[in-house]
Amino acid sequence: MEVKIGVQHAPREIVLESGQSVEEVERVVAEALAGKSALLSLQDEKGRKILVPADRLAYVEIGEPTVRKVGFGAL
């Protein structure tokens, strides 16, 4: 699943592919925004952890990965 994180005062967003479920990502984001944790902590498919200070979150977009088309198919 693709997750995009917007960070305040940062020109680019953080994009990662996560193996976590939609519900789990929503829960972690909600806890960070509610002040239950100081950091938003997500793990990508390669096992790397992404930590973002909760007070710097601008937005979090949760979606399905887009499949890239390869080759020359009919439009």
C-alpha cells in the first residue's frame, strides 16, 4: 500500500510502500495526531522505519499502489 506523508516546512512529501494494513496505518496516524505519541512511526516493505514528528505532520494520504504499465498497449 502506498502512503504519502506531507511534512510542514518541507518542500517534498515522503512516499513509501508499506506492508501494514490500512486500519493499522490509520490507527498509528490517529494516535500521533491525538498526542498519544510524539512520533509517527511507519515501516516500509524493506523493513526501514520512517519517523516523523507528530507536530510537523501536514497530511497523510493512504492509498493502493498504482501498477505501472509496461510496453506499448492500446489506450
